[in-house]
Amino acid sequence: MLPLVLLAGCNTLPNSGPVEAQILDAATKPATNPLGFKIVQVDPQVVNVLATDMLPLMSAMDTGMSDPSEGGRIGPGDLLSISVFEIGSTLFSGGGGGPAATGSTAPTGMGASTSSSVTTENLPTMQVGSDGTISVPYVGRLHAAGRTPDQLARAIQSGLAGKSQNPQVLVRITTDIANAVIVSGDIKKPGREPLTLAHERLLDMVAIAGGPTYAPEDTVVQLTRAGETQHIPLKTLEEQPDQNIALRPDDRIQVLYQPRSFTVFGATSKVSETSFNAPTLSLAEALARIGGPLDDRADPNAVFLFRFENPEIATRLGLPVRPGVAAAPVVYQLDMMNPTSYFLAQQFEMKNKDLVYIANAKTNGLYKFINLISLIASPAITAAYLAKN
């Protein structure tokens, strides 16, 4: 009768979570496992499969794009500075020849300066229209969008031929709207940044915008291009030059602060949320940060890691995946009584929002019950002893 009472007492005592047998049993019963999670024992094959789980490569966004060397072209909205250099009889200053010689005057706001026999005329700043054209005096409307400044200068020069004596034209983009990217998010100087013939890359633009506001370890760079969005940790971008792709006009760069952490439950010193504070973190390092399993409470055979896994990885692990789900629930189990597990824990990489649970030992309830009986009986025993003496 006494053992039954003791057993009943053990089962009614509070506990910090299930023991190993309860977790394994719950995985096999639909009533207690509505998510359909599966238990996976961590072994070398599992670690190898998980090592292949990588974020989509940023370099994949370069597929089918135009050559970066084609940058620097004029586009709608750009502001252009146009200078015309003339020799002898000038068209714009009214110094003789062409329309100016018949009484025409230079357009308002065009001031001319003469040095020796060369006259320089700076036309008013022109904005490329939404149709990609500009209107140049004595030339008419020209298509500017898609041309380089040199190509547009030659087109204007050709249009002035026969109207001005040996004109030379210089075109500069003073405000580049078309060849620019937008940088936003947790960056020190967000805004529109022009692309130059230096062919800026992702890291270049992050630096031009002042760098991230927070630590690179927890900073993610997100690139949106032609309706496709991809992201990569800033630290990975720095360590893998092939992912530091050249930027294109209209790219949208967002720098995001995304601190990574994991949570801990069960037979540990305390339930906690712990930050990574490092580019990568292994399961061994995570367990060390929380102090590992408690010697007097934990079951070292039953260290569990709960994770919503990539369906592709779950399939490669041989697990059934429900159709249409974005993530498959998986529980990884590590036996810390096996020396091999310590090597595997060093290779098992943690992910953001992982949950580590260290199960209680089966005898933990019995220890609690004995301690409780001791606390209850001790005053009575002490009183009896004092009364006897």
C-alpha cells in the first residue's frame, strides 16, 4: 500500500516539464500531437543533411540581368546640364550667323561668356520627361532616355550642324533619378543613392549609406529587384564575396536589425531567452551558455531541440510533410551520455527561435516527494525529540 501512496504522491507533485517517455509517447498519438511533429535522433547523417540547409543565394538574382557596364544611362526624371561651345559666329549669343544673325535672341536665362574666339553657353537645367525626351533650342525634341551623356551630346551636336560654326556639346547628369537605388531600414543615412560607373555593389552601398545602425551579426540585408526579394545576413555578405552582387537601377535595399535568440525550458538553472551575439552558434555552445543540464534534476539522455524545419530538409530526413505547409515541426533528440553526441553538438547549427528543452530525470519526482516528506516530518521529529529530553 505504501509504494502506491508514494507513487501517487510523486505523480501529483509539480514539475518543470515532461520526461523523455512522455515526449516520445506524445509523438505517436494524434490526440496529443495535432501538429504531427516527429522525433529525430541526432546522428552524423542528420547533421550532414542540416549542413546543406542554406539561405537562397543572393547571386541568383543576377540571372538574366543586363551587363553592369551599361550603367550611367539617362532616364526619365533625370536633371541634365548641357553646355555648348562655339567658335567664331555664335548661335546662342547672337554674335552673328544662323537664326541669331537675323534678329533672334538667345533664350531667356542663357548667359554667354567669351574667352578668345570660343563662346560657352550653359543651357538651363533640363529634366527628362516621362516620355524620355528633352527639348533643345534650335534642335527640337530629342530622345534622351537610354542614351549615355556622350551619346546625347553627339545627337545635340549633330542637330546644331549647319546652324552653328563647329559646335561642341557637353552633357552631364546633375541629378540622377533613373540610375539610383533606394536604401532604407536600420541604416545611418537612408535615402536615394545614385549608381556610378564604378558599378557599386551591395556592400559598397551599405557603406555609402553610413553602415548599419546595429551589430553586423544581427543585421540582414534585403534586396528587392524586379519584383523578387532576397535577404542575406550582413556577416555572410562580408565573408562570401561572390554574394556581393552589382546593383541595378531601381534596386531597393533594406537593412534590417533582426536579433536572433533561442529559448530554454526544463531542467536548467532557469527558463530563459538567450541571444546569439555571434554570426553562428552551435548546439554545444548554446547548451554551455545556459549552464547545461542540471546534475540533480536533468536526464542527460533527453536533450530536445524543437524547430519548425524547412519542408525540403524534413523530406530529406525521411519525414512526412503535409502538403502546402510552409514549415514542418521537428523535434531533435540528443543523448548527452554518448560521447559522440558532443562532437555532433559542435556541428549542429542553431537557428533563430529554436527551443531547447532538457527533460527531467524519471527519479526527479521521487526526490521531490522524499524532500517534501522530510520537510513535513522534520518539525514533528524535532518536537518529539525535545519532549523526550
